[in-house]
Amino acid sequence: MAAAVQSSTNLFRRLAWSATVPLHIRLADAGGPVDHYFIQAPRYTYLALLLPTIREHLVELVLDDDALARTSESEWWFELDATDSPFGSDAVRWHWPLDLVDLCACMLRPASATESGPEPLRLILHLTGAPADKLAVPPTLEAVKTHFVSQVKEADFVRWGNTRRVTGLRRTDLEAGWDGVATGDYDLHQRMAGRIVPLPIPSSPPTSPQPDRDRDKVDSAYAARSLPIKVYLPDGAAAIQAPVAPLTDGRPTTLLQYLEATLPLLFENGYRAAQPIAQGILLPPDADVAWLAACMASADGWLRIGIRLVAE
Amino acid sequence: MSAVDVPPPAIPAATLAALDKYKAGHKDTKVVVLFKSIGSAPIMKNNVFKISANNKFHTVSAFLRKQLGLKAADPLFTYINGAFAPTPDDVVGNLYDCFQTGERLIVNYSNTQAWG
């Protein structure tokens, strides 16, 4: 059973890892002929990892040598382009995975019958005036990596009430988690993630506490005490993060059950008022949340769901 | 830019009202935070405080710095349940809902990195 689940889980994790976002970056306050840059980037990556490319192919082409010598990446920041949105724009946080940046952009525009299909993620790059207190994490790889590892640990604590699975990793396996993201290497990343993100093994006995001596047993996402899920709403609302039980009355908790319980006013009529998006796709209402958390999580182990409102 | 100017699709009033309600988050709720020092970090005389649940965690760090009389350049590392470092923009009420022990959110603090 575990082997079959392992192989199907790997397939879906690999699919999520292969998902990309088309980016359209515009330089703020620049009127030259080359102030736009297009790039296709993986969803699991971070903007800080893309800065060298963006610097070379956009900023260095636009600025003259003096301006280039004066600019400092610590002052740079990205803003979501909120043109045509009923909501205001926002500064992109450096510790957000690109998937979350895209999720925020997606939530800016309500779903409607007249929409013309997927659009690139439009960002505005500002070279001065970074709102430091809002950004919280500076655009250095060291800071983003530290944050990534903290998120990995927090997700583990959510699942099991301790971080022993992470702290028990060999140093090289823990490092492989971030290194896999930085180098775009799925197998390297799995040396960490494959050891700590549990498989969605349905037959696992529910809720019985697992004593520590059973550590060799394969963990099931359905046996976790809670699932690491963050739900995002548009218009500057704070993220929602609360305990999520993988099972309800002994049966797998479905996504719609979870959404009805968490956001009843938006999901009392199914998806008519709002739609849940993760990894760039609309999630089916009958999906098990434990399966989604095991197969569609970000590289740090968190499942990030964005709520897109539906227009009339 | 579309060829024909179409007004952006409107969101139903009931949906916007629901969004406003959820945007209020943990409004008017306070949670109990217990600060615990690690290593050589100074110990606080009073280490239990009620903090608004809608605050971001960086507000808690700033409050803690003030209580400890730290300068902006002094290092301060914070952890939840002695296990992981929260993000500065985590909402205190969310951390409480997920990680409280005995109806208190335990925040460990240190002047050196403790659990990275």
C-alpha cells in the first residue's frame, strides 16, 4: 500500500514542482524602450533567487553606469500590478514563494464568465524606497533561506506537535531542502521533503497517538494531528491559519467541508461566491485536504490556498 | 489593454460584506503571551502579557525589545514553543490558535540563535 501511494504521490509532487508562472516585470518610473522583461519561472522559487537574472536582463539594460553604481538591491521591491482590479495593490514580500505572489495577483481579479484565460503575473519593480517594515524579510538569500527553514519547522510542528522529524534530519538532508529550490533540483529537495512531508496513506489507523519508538513506520497525512494550511483572502486581509483536522467523524475532511467551516459566508453555496486556488489551479470541492497537503504543498511543506471571489 | 472598454466585473454586495467580516479577523480578541528567556537573555520580572490577537508578530518582537530595553542593533531571536521562529507578519491570533499551550502562547527569546 505505502509503495503504491509513494509512487502516485511522487507523480503529483513532481507535477506541482514542474508548474511555472509566466512573469511580466515592468520597471517603475522608466519610459525607455526596454523597460519590460518577461520570464518563465517555477512556482516553488523565490523572487530573491531571480534577482541576478532580472538585474542582468532588465535593470542593467535600462540604467546608465552611474545609476547602476548607485542602485542597491536592498532598496528594491516588487509591487503587484493592480490595474483593472477592484482592490488596491500591495508590496510583494521577499519571503513569499512565487506561487503565493501569483496567488495574490490572481485574487486581485474576481472570476467572471467573460475572462479571457490565464494572464502573466504582472509585477512592477521599484529600485528605491523599499517599505522595510512591511517587507519584514530583506531580499538576501540568507534571510529568505532562514525563513524557509523556519516554515519547514513550523509545518512539522503543526503536523505532529513537535519538530523532531526536522531536527532529526541529517544536516545535509535539511540543507538539501533549500538547495533543491535554489538549483531547481526536485530529487535534491525530496531528500528533505520526502523524509518529513507525510504520504496520503488512507488505510492508516486514525488519530491513535504514535509512540516515538514507531518512528520507522511511514507517517500518513491522515494520521497527522493537523495539516499545515494557510488560506489567503483578497484586499489585504491577514492570512487564515488554524488547526485543520485531516479526518472529520472518521472520514477524510474534504476541501469544501473545510472551507464551509472556515469561511461559511463565502462557501455556503459551494463555489458560487468564491473559488479556492492552489498552485495556479481551481481545486475540486471533494478533494481530501490531507491529500492536497501531501501532494500540492509549497516547497516548505505549506499548502497555500487563495480565495478568489466570483463576479456577478 | 482591451480593444473595447468593458467595466471590470462587479462583485456581489453579499460577497463583499462576507469579505469585510473575514478581514476583521480576530478583532476585539486578546491572547495571553508568556515570554521565556533562553540562555543568557535577560529575565523579565513580569513575563505574562495580554496582546491583541490581530497584531502581527513583529509587534510582539518590538514590545519585547522595549521591555528588555534593547537597542535596535541588539540581536533578538524569538521562537514559539521552543521549536521554530515565527514570521514577522504572522498574526498573533493564528499562532495562538495553532500553538497555544494551556491557553497561553509561549514565546522564547534569546540574544543568540537557539533553534535556527
